[in-house]
Amino acid sequence: MDGPDGERNGKRSDTREEHSESAPFSADSPADRDSEATDRQPKPGARARAEREERVTIDDDGVVRWLLETDDWTVTVGRDIATCLAIVAVSSLLLFGISGVWPAFVAVESGSMEPNIAQGDLVFIADDDRFVGDSAVAGTGVVTFQSGQATDHEKFANPGDVIVFMPNGDPTETPTIHRAHFWVEAGENWIETEANPEFTNGATCNEIVSCPAPHDGFITKGDANAGYDQLPRSGADTTVVSADWITGKAMARVPWIGGLTLAVGSVQSLTGVGSIAILAGTAVVALALFAMAAEKRKP
């Protein structure tokens, strides 16, 4: 077309041809994209070679690093067991440092302290010279029930400290965990001077072997018991508890966990097998379970 309009149309046509030549279609076809993705994926041989280069070995990295980082399943099992043992050892040392006694826990075998301490509880104990409350008996670190009432010193929902002691000072007897009610001196008729008639069952000093008191010490009682331990056929059936017979003070309890310790004791009494042998057998079973779990993880 001649004239201005024809000239303009010719320019438009030339412009389209220039754009077509300078900006060719750049979108990749699906086949091209798949080819590039395949090129980016590592070859099987290259992957295996990289894994071999990254694998920890004794020759290249030393024994210590190999033990700490290897994925060998046998070493992994041993490493897990060693970690558990280390945690137990550190925890035990920490508990001993806090409590000052070992073992730092006792299992409760009866319900004489219920509801405040129940049968099967595991109780954390501390030396009697630690965590001493106000108005403790001189030289003992133990606050009695009577003193605790005046100073608001409470343990396990009642005034006074709960102590763990050997009945009659006999280390072969099962330790008793009861509350210290009051302190008596040698020769004292404590039934008349200190005792609460509610807990004497109407007994007189002449009817009680440990009255007058044969030595200085504590009169004790289980929270759930009707009378003092020093009465005939009552409680722990012990004489006045000397301070030297106390092995610790109860500080805290973990419900029911003590049943495991009692179960071990029951197995020991029924089979005659020592506690060390029982623990060793338990360790063997634990190792077997670890090995089975590791076998499942083995590549």
C-alpha cells in the first residue's frame, strides 16, 4: 500500500521480524528438563565413592573418633550402654554428694507411715547432720514432733523429722522409717514426763521394758500406728532409739518405684541368689535387648 499508511505497516512488519530474530523461543522442552535433572543426579559410583571418603576409620581418624562417630552397629550398642552407665554413675555421685549417705534411697516395706509415706514408695534420705531444722536436738540434727509443733518444722505433712534407724541398734534387722516424737534422757520416766496418753495404750512405766529410758534417745512412732514403737507389741518393737542407730532422715519420696527394689529382695529370699547376681542377670537381659534392637537397625 502506497502512502503514509503503507509506510507505517511496513515498519511494523520489519519490527516483528527483528523481535523474532533477536528473541528466539527459550522454553525448554520436557525432554530437555529430564536430561538436565539426570545430569544433576550423582552417579551410583560417585555416591559410593563419596560415602567411602566420608566414612570414619581407625587408620584415618584414630580410635577415639572412630568409637565416637562410627555407625558400626556393635560399637553403637556398646556406646549406648556406656552412656547409660555414665549417666547412672554421675547421678549416683551427685546424690551421694547431696545426701551424705549411701545408698541414698530406701524402699518402704509397710504401711505404718500412711498416708504420708506409702508401702512401695522410694524415699530419698540424707545424713541427719544435713538440712537441719530449727530446734533440732543438740548433737543429732533431728527435730522431734513436739519441737516441730512449736517451730512449724514439718516433714511429710506432720511436725518433726522422719528418721531411718536400726531397731535396737541391730544392723541385721530391717531398718525402720518412723517419725521422731520426742527426746528422752537415760533414766527418765518418759511415760509420765513426755508421752501423749493417746499413744500409750494405757500402759504404765512398769509395763514397758524401755521405761525408765535405758539411754538417751528418741521415742518414735509410725504415723499410721496406734502407739509408740517402744510399747510392747507396737510398731517397730524397739527400745529407745539412740542417735547412733539413725542412718538418715527422710527428705522426699517417689511413689511406687520402691516396689522394684522390694521385688529384687523377694527374688533373693525365694531363690537364695544374691542381689549382685540378680543385678548381673538383669544386665545380661538388658544387653540382649540392646543387641536385638541394634540388629534391627543393622543395614
